[in-house]
Amino acid sequence: MTQMTFARAINAGLRKSLENDPKVILMGEDIGALGGVFRVTDGLQKDFGKHRVVDTPLAESGIMGTAVGLAYRGYRPVVEIQFDGFIYPAFDQIVSQVAKMHYRTQGAVKMPITIRVPFGGGIGSPEHHSESPEAYFTHTSGLRVVSVSNPQDAHTMIQQAIASDDPVLYFEPKRRYHDKGEVDESLDLGAALSLERARVVTEGKDVTLLAYGPLVKTAKDAALAAADEGISIEVIDLRSLAPLDFATLEASVRKTGRLVITHEASQTGGLGAEVAASITERCFYHLEAAPVRVTGFDVPYPYSKVEMHHLPSLDRILDGVDRALGRPNSLSGLEG
Amino acid sequence: MFTDDAGKGGIAAGGPGNSAESNRRTGGDLVQLITPGGERVSHPEFDPWVRDVNDEQLGALYEDMVVIRRIDAEATALQRQGELALWPPLLGQEASQIGSARALRDDDFVFPSYRDNGVAYCRGVRPEAIVKAWRGNALAGWDPFTVNVATQQIIIGAQTLHATGYAMGIQNDGADSVAVAYFGDGATSEGDVNEALVFAASFQAPVVFICQNNHWAISEPVRLQSHIQIADRAAGFGIPSMRVDGNDVLAVMAATRIATNRARHGGGPTFIEAVTYRMGPHTTADDPTRYRDANELEDWAAKDPIARLKSLLERKGLLTEALETAVAAKADAVAKALRAGTINMPEPQPLDIFKHVYSTPHAPLERQQDHYSRYLASFGDPAEAASEEGAR
Ligand SMILES: Cc1ncc(C[n+]2csc(CCOP(=O)(O)OP(=O)(O)O)c2C)c(N)n1
């Protein structure tokens, strides 16, 4: 076990993948000498060379499209998108090519591409640097989408993503990059929790609280705060956003009868909507109350001085928990 | 595939156009009207376009450059003091920005990137408006239509398409104004920029593309973006180009006047590569020592755009004490106003995040706003609740 920051844990995972498989190639803007703008690829070009850790021209569609070609040729590209808001120039290649190639060729062509996306807000950045675009990708069949919430998962899941023969979007919560945690670097990938599984972070019996990425920490803090008031929250880290691990979710909701889901992304058409609808279908008779969403608002990501109002906070999550429990809350007395 | 020497032959750090490396390239010579030593050299094609620049105007260009360097330094200091979240310095690019922006007419329309703060200043944007977005108090600090400057673009290259579309509109309207796009050398790799060049050429739109080749895209040298001189790329799209010394305010001004004149008279788009150098970090969050050789910086310091104009003024006997005093006073005043304007900027309010998402009412969003205001009210004093909220 080693204490490591989140960023370092991903770096160590990338290093292992580069060591273990000569077909793994890292590509992205500024990932070489600079080590990426978040230093996640720090030192890798120095150790593996410019052929394996490639500083690309400034062109996201170019990066993604050439990754498709490399995958055709048997490589396993790991692409870094510098910031969430810069994934859109690559969107066409991801949804029209990366996602559909296996289906189109009836399995003949695999796209083992990992797309690393530092995402989410809370770091006081300018426009286009704090977005949560995950729902665009969970909506696209053929892609796997994961988000990590702690250094150990970051370390293991990056290796699992790279090893996967499917394309994986790997969302890194950038405001947690400097958080430290224990990492067992020797953990066997086969023995580790599968990339598709959610994890029960904190057990509880009154409410199920679902989170992923940056908000898992906030959700855990909320559970602690609620415990002081005698409310027992079960926190689940989704880990995999597509596919969703309904077995774990259903088991929890059947137990608690109440569901709150939180994410930074805007509410409409967000992952919370999918979870709420699916769980309602699957667990209707076990639910004591309608599922509650605590999310970012349906506004463009706001300027940094007011971003904390957009981001779900501990108190806003607790208010959502109160709603699920029918306790007094900010909307008490309102209908609908 | 990814050969280590793939990029060899980029514009060498030795200087624009004067290294053996770049002499091997195709493309026009680097146009220079003022040498790094401050000597006015003649250029038969470009001279006529700045012949009207009299002594007084030379002094004014000098003042502009000193003032924007001062704005830049003051903003950097404000960032270090925690008053701005981030700042992208333009240090070294003063001549590119002032020379081009002062060549434009008020009714021309500019589409800049995040680093073109000197351009914004020339167009009349108040300095505290320039820093407003970097402070995190707004997404954009000014109304584009009051100064004919679009908001500063962060998505690399996107604005080149906007400028082209605006130019198509000018063309349809039968007007003789011009749209101008500013972008960096790295931007020329983006699909958007290439598509903008296609559209501009196809429709012969009155648009001027001003690429400030400052040699670096964050940590990536220009040779990684282009195997030929940036200006030469335009030819492939059927767009005439010029390659000028971007640290020479007169050369940039002449080139911009040539290009805007062509556009105004139905001659279509022009591409200008202003060869300059980013002397500071990419932004205040960057560490150039990780990727950049200190000697390179030294070489470029010797070509400083302000020092160069200053020497020219000196040679011409124009660098009077009166001018120096006036310029220093102006820079002081602007810096002071910038600092006061920044520190006293009104704080945005929580519910401001819901404003202007749509131009007409949007029921689900109004409901979210209502719910959030009830939530804030549930804490009693909303201002207090707001300050307790946070990205925990
Ligand atoms: C689409 C997109 N990709 C990546 C970035 C991140 N980024 C910001 S500035 C920059 C370098 C731009 O270099 P260049 O175009 O040469 O302009 P300069 O900063 O040198 O003025 C990068 C990669 C971005 N803003 N937009």
C-alpha cells in the first residue's frame, strides 16, 4: 500500500499499462515534456519515448480519428482530452466512429480506445473547463463510460479500461486530483472489482444515495452529517455510468426504499433521469417515495464566482435526502 | 509513424526568417520595416501602406504598446494577489496586437482569442472589463456590439469560423467593413480553422486571418503543428498570405492595411502570419521551464517589440522627455484604474446563474430557480447561506 494522490495513481496505472503492453500508446496535447496540464502523464514520455507518449498537434478530432486508425492497426490508444469542454471537437469521431465500429463490422474491428477526460467543476476555472459531458456518451451505444472517485479505483480502473476491448470514456474528477489515498499497486486486475460494477461505499438503511466521480466524497460527507441526525444513508459509487450496475442499485433501493441521485451535470436528460426512471420501473413496489435528483441546474456552467451555487453541495444533498424521507425541507408545502 | 524528427525544420528559435533552418522553407520572406536595432528599413511593397504614419502617430503606437504591457503586468500581479483566477499574458506580442488593431476601422468586427487583450484595449474595451471574466465575475466582460469585438474565444480556433460567417454577412449586406479573426499558431491545427479557410476562400469573404505565431501552444512548439511555414498553409486554400515580423509594429500595421483594403474592395480573404514570441508563460498556471529553453527567451528578448520602437523613436529624435512622461503617466493611470476597477467590482449574486440562459421564459428552468431560491431562503439569510455553500 502506498499513499498517493489521485493524479499520481492514474500516472502509475498508465505506467503499468505501458510496461505490460507494447501496443499501448498515449496521445494528447501537452502530455509529453509538460506531463499534461494536470501532470497526470508526468515523466512517461521521458521513460517510454516519443513513440509511445505522443504530443499531438492541437486538434481533438485529429487525435480521436487517428486513434481509430491506430486501433485498426492493433494499437490500444489512450487519448487525453485536456479538459471536458474540449471533447466536443472530437465528438463526431467518438460517437460516429469509435462507438459504432465494432457493430458496423460485426465484431471484426475492435476499438480498444481509452479516452481520459478531466471533468467537472469546483476549481475556479474559466469557461469550457468545468463541464460534465458524460450523458452525451452514456446516450451513445457502443461506448463504456466510467468515472473514478478515489486513488485506488483510479489506479485499477485505468488499467482495466485500457485492457478492455471496448472503447471506454474514463472521467477523472479534476477537483480531486490532489486528494490522497491508499493505493495497492500490486492488486491483480482480475481479482479487482470489475469495471462494470458499482460499489457500496457506506452502508445504510434509510436512503440510498448515488454519486460518482467528484461527488462521491461530498456524498460520503453528507452521510456522516446525516448520521448525526440519526439518518442512515447508504452511499453508492456508481463507477460505471454505462452500463449501470442495476443489481447493486436494486438491492440497495429494495433495502432502503428511497433513492437520491446526485451529479454535477445539468438535470434534464442527465444520468439521474435514467437512474430514476429505471429504478422506478424495476423497484416500483419497493419505493416509499419518488426518486430525488440533486444536480447542477439547467444552465451553462456558470462563472467561477458563483459556481458553488450550481454544484451540488453537502447541504443541498441533505435537503434532497430530507425530501426523499418526507422530512421538512426547502420545498415543504410546495406541490410537485 | 511518430518519428522523433517529424517536426524538424520548424521556425528555429534563432529568429524569424533568419536562420538557415527557415531559409530552406518555401514561402515569402519575413517582412520587416523596423530592425531589432530600431532602424527603419525600406520595403517597396509595404512602405506605401504606412507612409502616412507621422511622428505623432509613431509616438501613439509606442504609448499603446507601453500601456498594454502595463495592463498585462498589472493583471499578472492581480492574479498573483488572488484577485484574478487566471491570466493569459501577452508579453512580447504587443506589436502584433497594436499594429493590427490600430489598422482597423471602427465598423470592422474582431473575433479574438483569450490572449488578445491588447486588441480589446485598442477597440475601447475598458481594462477592468477585460479582466472581468478572468476574475470569475462573468463569462464575458463586454457587449460585443458596443466595441465591435466578439467575446474572447477559449475553444481553440472556433472564432475563425465566426469571423468568416460575419464576413459573409457583410458581403450579403453590400457593406465594405471587414471581419478579423485572431488566433495562435497551434490553432491552425484545428479542424475549425481549416474549415474557416475553406469557407472564406469559397465565398471570397471579406475576412482577415491574423495568426500570431508566438512559437508555442502551451508546451508544444510550432514545428509540431506545421511542417511548413504557417503562412504557406493559406496557399493550399487559395488564400493569399503574408509573413511579417510580428515584433515590428509598422510591418504588422502595413500587412493588416493591405489585407483589409483587399477585403473592402472585393478581393476576398487574406492570411497574415505575425511571427512573434510569447515571452511569458502560457497562463499564470503554466510553468514554461518544463518545456522551454532559457536561451530561446534571451534571443527573443533582443527582439523586443517595445524596445525596438523606442530605438526608432530615439534615432528620429522623437523620444522626448515630454513623450516619456506622458506615456508613463498614461500607463500609471490605466494600471491604477484597472486595479481599482477590479477590486471594487460588484460581486455576482447567487440567482444570477439563472439569468440569460434563454431570451424568453423557460418554465422548467424557472421552476429550478424558484426551488433554489426557496432553498437559499431556508437558511434564513440567503447571503449567509450562499457564503456557506461551496464545492465541498
Ligand atoms: C479545442 C481546445 N483544445 C484545447 C484547448 C486547451 N488550450 C488552451 S490554449 C492552448 C494552446 C493554444 O496555442 P495557440 O493556438 O498557439 O495560441 P497561443 O496560446 O499561443 O496564443 C490549448 C491547447 C482549448 N482551449 N481548446
